[in-house]
Amino acid sequence: MAKLNDTVINGWELKEGEDFNAYYKRQDKLYAELAEVANKATPTNPIGAIIKFGACDGYALYRVDSVKPLTLSHIPYGDAYEIPYAHIRGLTLTDIKEMVKSEIALKKIFSKK
């Protein structure tokens, strides 16, 4: 059973007076930093992995913070979609490992050689 980390990842909010283009570039940079760590995650060690759930016209994104206890943090990227907390609470470590395994397989299929 997973839980949602109460600590919000800082830096994703629109700053007062910030240009939208600069905001999007800053968010892209923050996401790229998370993705760099996520690329090192494996099914046996999913810490840092980015987990995606289809939501509206995009994805609700979460980072795996720990496995004991299984804890996720919301990533408020783009539209900052979220899934219901009950869905998060129902996730198991096996679910997370399978999602990481699937993401690695998709990256392998669609990677440029």
C-alpha cells in the first residue's frame, strides 16, 4: 500500500511576473533533472522512477521516493494532473516494479539506435 509524500517538490510554481515561456522552459529543465535520475531506476530498485497515469489529455506524474514504506511524490509538471488518493493508496511495490519494467521496455523499443 502506497502513500503520498506530504512534501511538495519545490520550484514548479509560476513565479510572480514570470513570463509563460520562461516558466515552461524552467519546468522542462526541472523535469529533465528528474528524468535523468529516473533513467537509472530499475524494477529491482525503482527509487527515483517517474510513474505515469493517464489523465485527461495527458499524464499525472509521480516520483517514487522510497519503497519501505512505498512513498510517491506528485510532480506538478505541465497541467499538474493528479490521480485520486485512493488509487495511490491501492498501489503495491509489485505494481510499481511492473510499471518501471514496462517503461524501460518502451524506451528500448522507441530509442534511436
